[in-house]
Amino acid sequence: MDQDSLKRPSGVPLAGGDGANRPPCFLNLEAKARLSEFGAFTTRVERDVVFKTIGKAVTRGEGIVTPVRTLDHVWSALDNPGVVGVIAPAEIAAEVPETLGLAVADQPGLAAYLIHEQLAARPDYFRNGARVIAEGAVIEPGAIIADRDVEIGPGAWICSGAVIRPGVRLGRDVKVGPCTVLGADAYEVASVSGRNRMWTSVGYVDVGDSVKFGSHDSVVSSAFFAQTRIGANTTFDNFVHVAHDCEIGENVRLTACSEVSGRVRIGDNAYLGPNCTISNGVTLGRDCAVTIGSTVTRSVPDGETVSGYFALPHEKFMRFFKSVMRNA
């Protein structure tokens, strides 16, 4: 199996902070690898494939090889058009469709981690080192800007104490408040010889125009070659956390101490109340609202308000709450 080229990673915005139709300047979209290069970490490679990155079956991107342990994991991988290959145990290898590249390993997750770390160690494989700060951007004394893999658009304002780590692109007129960290490492953990090991983060954070961050916010990069995306005109209160691989729409409001877990999608004009928690992989629709202190564990349709622990449609929650109070 072969591919002459890999497409731009899915979800990479076509509109940069300067209005150009391009991905961030620091991405290396050309570098690729072959599964057969990493035979030392697997039992055998049955079907070689050209790929870009290791990832999960749900990672949004292109050129992904993912570890699978069960046939259900295989079917999940097939649902993702960006997956080109899998690492599977011998007992299910024969069931993997021939459309996917295939390596066999006793511990697919460990093999994937070792391959990922090898790719992350290659100079300029995922990012090319570019650093561009537009004329007119304001960097206050005490702000920390990475010396590579950063793009900051015109009119940006980076406050003292803010940290812009490698793999961050800011659009026009973005304000980053004191002690906010953009591009923090993803919390992806592998078990190697019984010890926890963090995956090296190789993804990036892409922030649209006119986004405003408060103080002590954090936005996390992806461990894999994928993005965390913040849409234009979105506003952050203080102490907001957005985890890896999230896609947040335009004009979203995230209030104090909102917790957004990995791979969450939030539609335009949504509202997140103080101290709410959004669980992994949940989708919040356009114009929806999450009230104060709510914990959301399932997706919310457009225009709906949810409340409670675990969050229900707001009117249903209030009826339930009133019935409890009457019987208390």
C-alpha cells in the first residue's frame, strides 16, 4: 500500500490570522514515514503504508496509524477517513481490512508510543521552526514567547506572565491575559515497563481573530499531529481550561473555571457557565448554554440549555429539583 502525498490535516483552518488561505507557517506538511521503518517495535509489518502521525481512532487529521486491541477498535478506525493503518495483536490481524496498512504487535499501544516518540525526535518532522511575530503586536515585559514554531498576528497583545509555547498560531487582535498558557502539553500517558510516560506533544493550537483570554487560562495542544482550535471572537474568563484536540466555534463565551475535556466540539455562540465540566468527546451545539456548576456527559443539541450533575435539559432539571425540594 502506498500514497504519493498526504492531504492538509483535516480541520486545519484555511483562514490564517493575516487572512491568508494557509495553515500555520510552522507546520511541516511534507514529511512522511513508512510503517516498515519501525519494524523493531512490532512483531512484523504485513502491509506497509505511508503515514504522517500516530493517533487515536478518533483523532481528526490525515495519515494516521492507530493502535487497536479489539475488532470494535478496528471498526472505529474505519469510521475515520484519516486513518491509513493500524497496529493490531496477532489474534485479530486477519480481520483487519486490506484497505488499511497493518503491523502486528503483542502490545499495540506500547508499539504506537515508541513509534510516536521516534517521530517526535526527528528534527523538523512535524514543525519547521518558523517564528513570525507581526509588526504591531505588543509583547509586554515578562511575557514568554517560544523561540520557534510560533506565529503571532497583527494587533495581538501578550500580557506580562503569559506563555506562548511552541506550536501556537494567534490571529489578528488576539489578547492573552496574565499567566495564561497557550500550547500546554497534552495529558496522554503510556505505561512503559509499569511506569507512566507522557507522550511528546507534536500538535498545535490555532487561535482565530479577536479572541480574548483572561488570566490563568490554559489551552492544550494535541499529542498527535492535530489541532486544538479556538474560533474568532471567542472570549475566555479567568481560570478556564481547554484540553487537547478541542474545536471551539466563534463567539463562544467560557466563564470562570470552565473545564473542557479532550476532543470536545463547541458550536458557535455557545455559553459555558462558571465551574462547569464538559466530558471527553462531547459535542455542544450552536447557541446552547451550560449553566453554573453543571457536568455535561453527553452531547447537547443546538439551542438547548442544560443544568445539573449530570446535566439535563434545564426545564427538566428544574422540575426534578422542585419535586425533590417539595419532598425534602
